[in-house]
Amino acid sequence: MTKIERENLLRERLYTMMSTERALRDAGRSFIAGVDEVGRGPLAGPVVTAAVILPADFNVLGVDDSKKLSAKKREQLCEEIKKQAVCWAVGWKDAEVIDEVNILQATKLAMAEAVENLSI
């Protein structure tokens, strides 16, 4: 596969991934936050979440499920995403909260915190 063919596939993948955002923008929404968690699998430690609002013209190629990416690629994409993002924020809940409310509820709380921490 040539470099151009690979880039075209990545563009198509990004276009497909952003279909919900396009539909929401077409419906008049301006700021659409994506939220996800990290660290939910470990037996100990906090659950950490991130929220990001991307611009309509977001164009970082290679964005995909983090489990499909190498650590180096995740770091590169992280920097590019933060550069293009309208804003981003994190939320986290420690092991005490997880033990108190369970991992699912702690994840939801951390996600809500990440969204609340967005500057918009």
C-alpha cells in the first residue's frame, strides 16, 4: 500500500468516526464533547477519564482505539489532539471512591468531572 493510499484510508476512517459529530453540528450543536476512560482495568489505583471538544475541521490522522495503537503513537496523537482541540480536561476518582460506589459509578463520576472541567 502506498503512502497516499494509507492516508486516504486514515481520512476515510476519521470521516466515519466523526459521523455523530457531523450530525450533531448539522442539528445546530456547536460544542460536542467526547469522553472516555483509561485505567479501568487495573485492580488498584484510580479511574481516569478525559473529555475533549474537537473543532469541526479536526484532521489528525491515525486517531483510533488506543488499544490498537503503540505507546509511541498514542503519545504523538495526544499532543496533536491537544494542539487542535477547542478544549480538553480530565477527571479522576481514586480507589476509595471506587470501593464506595463501584467501578461503573466511579467511572461515570469521573466522566462527569472531566466534562465539568472543560473550559467551555
